[in-house]
Amino acid sequence: TITDNYIHTSSTTNNNLAIMMMIRSLSCFLALATCTVALAPASTSSRRAFFQNAALATSAAVTTAVLPANAAAADNAAVVGGKPVFGKDDIMVQKSHGTSDAPVQSQLRYGVSNKMADQISNYNRMWAEPAGSFSYTSFEAEVKKANGQPITFADSVTGKPLFVAPMGRSAEEFLQESKTHGWPSFRDSEVVWENVRVLRSSGETVSASGTHLGHNLPDRSGNRYCINLVSIAGEPI
């Protein structure tokens, strides 16, 4: 049994920044309250309305100040990590385009071959792109350019998020493991299980819609998903 990995997306730096911004906002609130005493209307009813409007405006300002930059998109963010989700072989039945409903996207990322991507993703259950072939793409450069921030790898057919990496390790560790085995290698904590399934019968790792991705090849550290880059080079939807 693989222990769940719970992903905490807020960094210590962001938390400290948010606290500082809250303190500053509260300071502004106190200053505003002081000013409003001098500016408030003379009558009791008008004064009450004046302070209520001032409080509402200040509350909105404080909320805006401490709201994380990605909070608006939080509801739509993919849930990453957790226990593996298994699927049955019928996920990979023949559909209108091999095991998928459509071919791969016309414009894939990392400079991968569309022809190879379509063959591996939609008309294949056991073969893989050549070992180490990702070294001839922009994959490594893109991971390094992200400066340790996780990258979302999307289905080459549907554009749905499948993996988010690196999570819980450095970019160097993620790249080194991928180089060691010859293909991008992901751990349970880096899988978007809403869109990924592992077939119990073979360990084949596929998208929930039928895209062949690779295989689960566990090692002493746990599950390791050995994935074809051509299958996860989609533009996210």
C-alpha cells in the first residue's frame, strides 16, 4: 500500500507575505477609522450609514489584499496526488480513432512528433517511444525554466491534466529519475487521478478516455509511472 501524499500548494514565503499584507491592511483600516471620526456627519442616522459604508469598503480592501493570487482559479485546479485509481480493460476498447475518440492535437508541446504521438497514444497498448528520446525535445529545458515550479502535463488528445511535476522533490531529482529510466517518470503524488487510470491486469497506465500513456513500474520507492512524453504533450484545455 502506498502512503497518500497530500499536496500543500501554499509555500511558506507566500504565507508570510499574506500575513504581512494583512497587518498592513489592518493598519490602513485603523487609520481610515480615525479619519472617519472627523469626517462623519453630525446626525446619528447619517453617521451610522457613513461608518457602515466605510467598514464595507475597508473589509473589501482587506479581503483583496490577503487573497492569494491563484485563489480565483482554485476551484478549477486539478487535484493532484493520492491513492492510485484502477480501471478495467474496457477503457481501451476501440473507438472512432483507435482507443480514443479523436487524434492528438495538431500543435503539441515540446516539439514532439505528431505522427509518433498519434501512433503511441491511440494505436498502441505496449510499445513506447525510443528510450531517452525526450532529450531531443524541449522537455528538459522547460522543466529547468520553471525554476522548480510544477508543470502540468496534459493529454495529447484531450488536453486534460494528467500529471503535475515535480511535487515533493526538486526539478533536478525529477529529471534525473527520468533520465535514469529513459522516460518521464512520475510518482503517485504527481498524478491527477481524476483523469488517469492504472489497469489492474497489466499495470498499463492510460487516460480515463483511452489514451495510452505508459506503464506502472514500481520500485523500492513505490509506484513509478514510466510515461511517453508524446502522450502527455497536449496543450491544456
